[in-house]
Amino acid sequence: MNEMTKRFPKITPEALDALRERIGVKIESTVEPWCYEATRDNIRHYAHGIGDDNPLWCDPSYAKGTKFGDVIALPSFLFATSRIISGYVGGLPGVHAMWSGSDWHWKKPVARNTEVATEAYLKDLVEHDTRFAGRAIQQIYHVDFYDAKTGDMLAEAESWCFRTDRDNAREKGTKYTEVKAREPRVYTQEELDAYNEHYANETVRGAETRYWDDVREGEDLPTMLKGPMTVTGFIAYAQGWGGLYIRANKLAWQLQQKHPSAGIKNRFGIPDCPERVHWEEEFALMVGAPGAYDYGPERASWLTHHVTNWMGDDGFLKRAKCQVRRHNPEGDIILIDGQVTRKFVEDGRHLVEISQRAVQQDGELSAIGSAIVELPKR
């Protein structure tokens, strides 16, 4: 790689040493969250951003008849209340960050109008050798979520990003060499009709209680469709989730003054946010991705949507883990499958463990996940 092709900052030993000093230290100040409160509109915008039309999140007249008495937040809504859990990483300025997974533990449902407070710290840094970009640093954060008024813990979670040298990913990464060489996928109407049958048949369990007694190990969850991937879909998610660096006019300028690496010049010579890898193919290719692609927290939210549709209003999602395995570029279609792997009782609670696997239209692995659901017993 010659000097002309080196466009972005590198991971340096000095920057890593400085970042290690932050491990275990509570983060005292950071960018404000997209949502401070679980208002009706904030909940609905997030749900619609992942294509989730469960009336428990979106329809107060329906929710009034449930045990909650009003709409509640879907579990993944808490992504919108913390930039840290969503991938706003510190240190290594100008080095690309790819959100790659999360592990959530929910403690209680998030009621409408709950004000959410968070505490976060950097948990660990782990070095890896990856197919995508060679050397990469896994940056793991821990975040606690509280009801700001009562102090009750709502959830705790960890998420991780891989920090990679953008130039290495573009020039030396091997993971997407074949993907980049492919012609754009063009679907026939017959193919789209076949995939859309999943949407036509998608069922929200809702008020029909799923009892622990009736679940059997080895039982399959219905396949859930997401896609076809479009920039419109990625932006729809950003509208509900808020993104990390999306700012306009003076606010964009202020962010770039504080964090110069957050303003990477576009083809017009104008500093613009690194998040545009999700809607600008040219920039996505520059960082080594196969094209504009989906958001990581979006994919984790799809996996929890898959589970909440299945469990019904009376179930409670206690834990969910997602590990991202590849980008989902424009044109991809994602199919999520799941299976009940275990039934068990713990501390008097009747629980079901679920494994999940998401693949794209050609069978390539997109993500793997798992969940633990508490169900009522007859």
C-alpha cells in the first residue's frame, strides 16, 4: 500500500495503551441519547424502524386490554437510550468501528413514559485476526439501564465493536472479495412474491397465551423475513434508533469541531459522518465493505422481534444474544430461523431457551443468536 492509498488513521500502540487506561472507568460524559423517555411515539418509531407491528408496542387501545394496561416498549427499544450500547466507541480516532454483537439481560418491562438513565464503562479490549481486515481490536462495553425516577434496574447489556484499519480492510481484506465481484442481484417478481409470502403469513402471538407446558424441545419458530435490504430500510431504522453521528448544519459542525475524525470528507470535499457507510455505496467500498449495509443494532433487534412475535403478550424476554457474522448489503434478503433447545425451571420461573440463525438469500450466515424467554405455566 503506497502513501497515495493511505486515506485513514491507523491503530497505533500508543492509542491502544491510552484506550486500555479507560477499562473499568465509568464514562462520565458522552453524546446524549436519541431517546430519554419511552414515549408512545418513540416506542412506535423504533418498532416501525425494524418492521414490527405488534400492537402491544404501537396501539394503546389494544394494549389497554392487556395485563400492562398500556403500550410498553419492545425490548430492543433500549438501544435508542444509549449511544454506547449502540456503538459510540471512544479512543482510536478515525479508526473504523463495526458494531458486531450484543448480550442483553432484561429485568422488567419498560412501561410507557419511563425515563431511562444509563451507566456505562469500557469492559475489555481483545485483539483478533479477521478475514475482513486482518488485525482488529474488539472493544467491549457494559451498560446498565435504570428507571430514572425509581432507580429500578431495567436491563444490563454488553455490546462490542471491531475497530479496523479502513485501508487494510479495503486493500487486503479477503472476506468480501467475491461479494464485491458479483453483479448486483436483480430479483424477478416471482422471486419477490415467494419471499413476501413470509410477510403475508407473519403472525404476532399477542393475546393468545403461550404456555410453558405446551412448548416442546426441538420445536421450530416460524421463519421471519427481513428485506430486501434497501437504503430506505436502513434510514427507516435510523429514524427510530437515532444513529450515532447523524447531525445537520450547525450541530454537524459542532460535532466535527469536538471530534474532527467524525467528519470524513465526501466527494465534494465536505466533511460528513462516518455513518454514511449505511447509505453511500462509494464510502462503504472505501472502508472495505461490500456496499451500503444494514446497522448492527438493527439486526439484533430483528432477532428479538422474531422471539417476541412467538412468545406473546404474557411472555417475558429475559435474555438475548446476537453475534453479527457479515454485512447485509443492499439487495440482500435475510431469513431468521429459530428452535427451542431447552425447557427448564430456575428460581421458580418457567423458562425456554431458543437458538437462532439468520442467513441471506444464498444461504450465507448473517448472524447467530440465542434467547431465554419466561412463559406462564398452566
